[in-house]
Amino acid sequence: MRLAGKTALVTGAARGQGAAAARRMVAEGARVMIADIADDGGKQLADELGDAAVFRHLDVTDEDDWSAAVAHAVEVFGSLNVLVNNAGILHFSALGSTTLADYERVVRVNQFGAFLGMRSVVEPMSAAGGGSIVNVSSVEGLAGMPFLVAYTASKFAIRGMTKVAALELGEKGIRVNSVHPGMIDTDMVSDAMGGAEVDMSRLTRRVALKRLGQPEEIAAVVAFLASDDSSYCTGGEFVADGGATATHALKI
């Protein structure tokens, strides 16, 4: 129960990594606002988690939505201590074939969403005496991958913004860290491929642990960063990738 007394807002929380993070934090004593554009899934998860969770529709690219969601969280919970910027989308396309519209769509959700989220919680977290912001980046925020120019750009941006925010907000008692998952067993890749079945076995051969990660394994890192166990961690990069970034591009 290391998160007892803490209140959190998790974006993209209707499924996948976000849902796993919400479940883990509730299990450790937190109260959680599940924020997503997927209303049905979000409401279902909130019902599953009971009185410790509420659902709020949130388009992370919309400033007004952010203001309303944060105000609602403070109204319901009395304060806001934790923000998990998890919402994100993926788009596969060769550089020469990437349209400006597709590039902008990814950046608006992944990068603008994280920026607006951080900005919107500065005041309530300061009023609460501090807090923790967890920005979900990716291993593509540490190194590039072909056909992911927009996604990689957005995840590098999250990594950089995390460090700026950590420097600015430390004196307010607000810690800011980034999490860098590798290949996690969620529907995001399949969705980006138009619902096609994706054979991940070729990719997992390059991973030291020889398997996909599970959303619950990322949730464990998020819960650590949300808790006081990470009280001296800020501006950091927390990698959970099964060893994917331990190698280099020449490995067969």
C-alpha cells in the first residue's frame, strides 16, 4: 500500500499499459482517474476497480479537455499527486511516404499531449506540496527505428521535455521521469498495422530476454516512480525493454 493517500490521473488508461498502470496503482492504495477517448473501455475499467477509480473522457490534444479533467480530479479526490502521461499512437511509414498529416497526428497525441498534461498539473501539484509526473516514452526515445519517423520524434521529445520539467519543477517538490518500454504485448502495433496479425518472433530474437514484455511489467515501473520509493529520482530515464537497447544495429 505504498500509494495510499495518493491520487493519480492516467491517460490512455482504457486498455494496455495504461489500464495495467491504473490497476497496479489502485492495488497499491491510490485513487485513480482513468482518462481516455475510449469511453466504453474506460467506464468498464472504472467499474471493475470500484470506488477507488473514476472515468473521465479526455482528448489529450485538447487544452480545454485537460483543464476540465484536472479540475474534476481535484474536485473528486481533493488533490492530485500523480500524472501518468501514457496516451500514445503509432504510425508505420517510410520517411519518403510519410504525409504531413500523419506526422502531425502522431506528434499531436504523443508530444503535445504530454506537454499539455505536464503544464496542466503544475498548479494543483504545487498546491498539494509536490507530486510525480511519469511520462511514457519508448526505446524509440533512446534510438531510432526504421519506418517510425513521427513516433520516434515524438518519443525523443518526451524524453527531452521530461528533463526540462524536472529542472523547473524540482523546487516545487514535483518529480518528473520518463519510462522507456520496449516491445510490449499490447494491441498498439496491430492497430497501427490496420488490425493485421503481426509476427513478433523475428523482433524478439534481438531481445536479451527473448520475449515480449507484459503491460504489468511497465505498470510496476510506473508505480515505483509514482511512489515515495523513488523520492530522489527526477529527470531520469527508466528503461524496461528486455535488453533491446543493450545491443547495436549490427547484431543479426
